[in-house]
Amino acid sequence: MVPRMHTLRHVRAALVVLLALSMPAVAVAQAAPPVPAASPGTPQPLSGPSLLRALALTDEGSPLGRLGGDAPPRSTLPQAFADSVRKALTQAGYRDEAALESLRATFPVSGADIYRLNCRSCHGPAGSGKPPAIASIVGPARALSPAQQEAGMKAAGSEPNPGLAELLAMHAGELLGERLARGGMKSKGPYRVTMPPFAYLSEQEVVALGDYLKQLGGGAGKGTAVQKVNQSALRIGEQVLRGTCRICHDATGMSGGHAMMLAGMVPALGNLPEQMSLDGVIQKVRHGWTSIAGVPRPASRMPIFAYLSDEEVAAAYLYLVYLPPEQTR
């Protein structure tokens, strides 16, 4: 369990947003949530509509965000991450500058966790997706490996060419970077656009993600070195929000907490710290609906994200506290 935080609803007047990270708001893309204007990897306030709203889809009719599975967390984040979140929770609301310092402390993060926080909710733990709405990424992941490229040549009856295999794998890596930067589009079928841009990921994060995708596709040899990238708890919280929560939740808009959920509506992320306690958000995200006395337990429309840890959800909550979402201009 994470330490109990002095909740925002009780200390809102005492909180001072000390981050000097806010950038001018960017225009909302018609078919995807807004892409941050600052350098990729720099935490910024959320803004704009949910992915589903931007794509004119509904949570009942789309598998987006519902394929993460209910397996327990298999985080490879170092203990330094959990320690920084726990420390910040004991400081938030009274020693905010110290809390922010704790949240900015960096530690090495692998591509496995970048995938889990940004990709798993749609592509699933094994990358299989749910075609045709969500394509499998196993094939593209295999293409990143020269060894898999050579195996493909051999299976097609051609003589393996190591030099050509290296070039093809390099080209696949470039395509991955372009896809993450611009998103994906299908020309036919009911799901024309199914993948938003992930332009908020830095070049180093994309490289680390690519290393993990090689493993996912079976193309990384045993003992193969993988790149890690230094991140902070603040950055982890941002990825939880952008890669998972923003699929269904607008950044700003209507509030209402449990009342909105009972009415079948999706509350905006910006209102959560004032409408729900941290304990309530962790319960809802990781375990499902929290019952209210005298109110029948409804069938929740929100998936359970059991593969996120308490500290990862807490990092997202603190991100909303210290970098509150901005209205789109």
C-alpha cells in the first residue's frame, strides 16, 4: 500500500504549482489527442479530448484500452521509483517543493515498462491486439530483428543475406519511429484510425521500446543488451495517463466522480484529484468499482488495470495534482 496522501480536496488552497514546465497549448488534432509541443520526454499538462472522442468512437463499441489483461504487475521499475513516489506522498500538500524534487529524481527504465504503460492496454501483454480494430504488433516487432529477417529469407527459399537483413531491420526501426510520431491510419473498414501519435515519447524511449519489441517478437538473442532510459516518477505518471487513461477520459471537462460513473458518463481527468481520494482512484483502477452505501453495485464500464502498481497509479494522481490539465485553446 502507498502512504496516505493529504488529499487535494482538503489542501487545495495550500498547493502551489511549482513546476516551470508548462508550454503553450497546441491545437487539437482532428483525429487524435493533441501532440505536446515541447521536446519529447518533457512532462507537460494534458489537454484535449480522449482518444475515443477524437476518433468518434464509444467505449462500448471499441476494444481500445480493454486488452491489458488482469495479470498482476510485472514491473521492472527499480525500487527507487516506488521510494520516490512514497516519499512525495508524505510531502504533498505541505512541502510541495520537496515533493516535486522527489518526483523528479531519475532512475533507469526498460522498454518492457515503456510498453506496459503506453501500449499494453490496446495491444495486450503479448502484442496480439484485436484485429481488425487493433493490429497485432508481433509481425512488425519481428521485422526489427536482423535474425528474423534472415529467417524470413530462408523460409521464402532465398539465401540469407546478413547485410540486407541489417538494412531491412534498420528500415523497420525507422518505420516504428514514424508510426509512433504520427499514428496509424487504415484506408478501409470501420476503424480508419486506430492508433494515436505517441510523439511525447523521446528518441531514447523509442529505442528502448524497440529493444523490448524485439524480445516480444522472439528476435532478441539470449543475453542481448537492451537500452534503458532515465526517467522520473513524474514521467512514469505521465505515461500512465497518456498511454492508458486518455483513451477514454478527456483531459478537462465535466466533473462528478461517482455520480458521473453511476450515470454512465466518463469524468475528466483534471477533476479526479478534487473528486476522489488517492485510495479511491487506486481501488477503481486496479480492482474495479468501489461500492457506495445504499447504491447497488453497477456493471462498471471501466476496465481493470491490475497490471499497474499502486505506486504507478499514485504517480499519475500526483501528476494531475502538480501539472493540472489545461483547457484547449
